[in-house]
Amino acid sequence: MLLLIALLATACLAENLPTYDPEYGVYIGDLSNLADGDIHGKVYVVNETAIQLINFTYSGKASDVYFWLDRTETPTKDGLKIPTFEFGITPLGKYEKPDRVLLVLPGLHKITSFKSFSIYSLGHDHNFGSIIIPDGLQVPKPQFLSTELKGSRYSVGSGPILVMDRRTIKIFGFTFDGDKAPDGYFFVGRGPNVAADAGVKVPIRGRDTPQMITAMNERYRGGQDIIIDLPEDYDINHIDWLSIYCYKFRVDFGHVLISNVTGKIPPYVPPPKRFDDDLPKIEPWHVLSLLGTPNRQNFTFQLGPSGGRRGYQALAGARPGKYIWYVNGYLADLYLKRGVSYNLIVEGGNDKSTSDFYNPLYISDDPFGGYAKLSNDERKQVHIYAGQDPSQTAGRRCLWAQKNPNDDPDKYENFADYRHTLKLICDEQSSSAIFQFTPTKEMPDVIYFQSYSNYNMGWKIHVVDDLPDDLEDFEEEPYQYEVLRLQNTQEVDHQNSASNLFISTTLLFIIMTTLQIRWSLA
């Protein structure tokens, strides 16, 4: 009986132990659905810095929700937010069982430093689904081959060769006089000998495609690292050699044997799609640059639409916020001189009741913004150069809005044409916020103007010693604004009082008229 209990206990423990799957990685469990987010998915560890979810679903209904790692078994605000290829650093939207969701940890973080993985609302401090990361987790790791690529002809050789995952090989310091050879291809295969009928050509990443693999006809000097991607049927555990092969004369110029590769190499993960990969390509607008010349030392920051796929999305390569910053009425980057003081005028809204229209401005080395939404870990990695106090950098609301809400920005060839379809509306019940900013020699060459409350609203400030001569400055088109008609509480109360007075007066008139009629009848 004791033996049976021991066997059952061992079996139960074995079921809960992480298991390695060559296609997905180390399986650590299914996400628990702790709330009404309709969350499901299997969690796999790909390598030290990547996780992937298989058959993942999430309703997208909750607000301010992110993929999250924490050093405790339950998520806290001190954890680590993981950006996604689908939504960037912005909150998660709806997922409907995609083939896989790949998550790459930011910075130098490693998965083994954390205790839990979850779907977490930072704004509401709420766990929507989580899983505990087991102690002593054995993470799949890349592996170097024991030998390097060597050949006797056309200077074929290499430095170390790294098996990054089951279908990806990185060759350091590759050398090959491809300009002298008849032809030459990366070639992998099976069997004891390199032979034309025993292998296949392999594409070079960034140069070839699986459908179009061309001969190497240039000279590789050894300072270049090459990444090759194996075909679907040729993972690292099912090939015996890697060769530089001449197809024209069926000659092996040099090869390396593939041996002693561990069975726990990281799985191959197809390149994930960005949020706009499935959209047809479109020509972006030319980037306008505002130069901080002696005649332009005031910069006004107002809200405006993102300009479709030609505008902010193409400019920043990111999913834009609901509104973005317009500077002096333009979607532009800035060039500011070190040692010169500039006046920054902020008109992005100071209404704390809604994040859309509460946008204190700050300047930092972070390209994404949204400092108020960052975790404690993320805030430690951001250096703010100006606008540290949001109470001093939130001004009145001025919004560039489309005259026709249904107008398509993508049909306009440039921003100037698009801006003619906009109108500027400003709130006169409050005033602009104004503060000075002086770039210093200690600041990086590129910094960013951002919104304290929202992601992906701002863009680059180029900090320079001298304004570039090759950038042509342009004359700004003047603009006027309409007054935003807002009813404050006093106006509403006044209208209510007036309305009540009108009703009382009307009732009194009716009563008096009725009495007069009765008296006349009497």
C-alpha cells in the first residue's frame, strides 16, 4: 500500500513538472482564469528571455491590462510589463486563439528571475489570470558547435558557430571569396558525405527568401556574422553537416559536422507579425522638421489625430494613441541646440477626469511615453529631462479635429494637404502651461517629447551642437482656433435657476389669470 501511494504521489508530481516540447519549448502550465476575461492558453518558455502562449484567448474587455512577470507568486505593481508585437507597449486588446503569441522580455531581464507570469491590470491592481514559474526551471539554451567551418578552397572558414534554435544557426566571422568561386551556397543535409542529392540550399537571413536563394558572389572578409534559417524539414537534430557547396560543379568547398547537439535546444519560433503587417503597404508622409532657430524658440504642443497609416504610425513604427502631439500645428520632429533655452507651451488638456484630455508634457529618453502607466521597474529605466512635475506641465485643451469625421487620412499625399481638412478647437476656460527647456551637453543626441498619461503620442527631439545645414526650414502656416463650448457647473446651475424662475413665473401667471376669470364671472 505504501508503495502504491508513493507511486501515485510520484505520478502526480511528474504531471506538474515542466516538460520539454521540441516545437514550443518548456511547458509550465495553463493560465488560470481568475476573472471574467475569458482567458485561456498554454504557457511555454522558449529560452531565457522569451515566452510563448499557444491557443491563447482574451476577451479584451478589461482596461489597462498587460502581460506581466513578477518576483512574487501574485502580480504586484513592482512587476515587469512585457510589450507585445500585436499591441506594442499599449494595453492588450482582444485575442481570439492565434496560433501563438510570442513575448520577448525587455532589457536584460531573464525569466528565471521571476516567480509568476500573469495577465494583470496595472491601473486596477487586479490579476486576471496567472501561473507560477517553477523553481529550478531548466530553460532551453542555444549551443555552440564543437568545431568551426573550415575549407581548403576560396578561403572558406568561420569563427564559432551557434545553434540559436532548432532551425536557426549563427555563423560568426564567416569568410568566403565568393567573388572568385563559380558559385557557392549554404547547404545542409544528412548522411556521411556531402553530396548534391543528400541536402538542400539554405537561405541567408536578410538576403534570401525560402523561394529565392541566390549564389554568394561577393567576398566575405570575416568581420560579418551570418544567420541562416533551415527549411521546415531540416531542424538541427536531423542534419549531419553544414557545407559551402558549389552547385555548378558539385564541389564541397568546406563543411562542419553537426554533432553532440543537446535535445533541449530552443524551439524555432516563426517571426511574429506586427499589428500592421497584414495591411497593404502605403507610402508614408515626408517627415517635417522644426528647427530651433533664433526666430523659432517657442514650441506649442497641442492634440491632433494620428493621420492614419501615413502619419504617426509610419513615423514612429508604433500603434498611435487616440491623439498625438502636434507641434506648432505640425506632425514633426524637432532640432534643438544645446545651451539654448526654448519655451514649451502645452495645450494638451488638464482635465483629470479623462486620460484622453489630461496630457502633461515631459521630455525623456523613452520613445513610448505614458510615465503614469509605467510599473516601478519601468520608471527606474526612464530618465526625465524636463517636465518632472505633471501638475506644472498640463495646460488647456486645444485639439486639431477633422472637419469630416469620416475622412480618410490615407488618401492625402502629405501632411500639409491633410491639415487643411482639420480645424483647431481650444478651451478658453483655462490657460496654457508654459515652461522652459534648455538642452545640455550631457543629454543624448535623441530624446523624446511625451504625454504623462498616454502612450505613443510624441516623437523625437534631436539635440545638436549646431543646427544641420542640409535640413531646409519652412515657414509655418498661421492658424486660428474656434472656442470650445463647455458648460461648467456654474453655467448649468445658472441655467437651471433661470429655468426654475421661468416655470415659477409662468405658474404664477396662470394662477392669477384663472383668479381674474373667476372674479369676472362672479
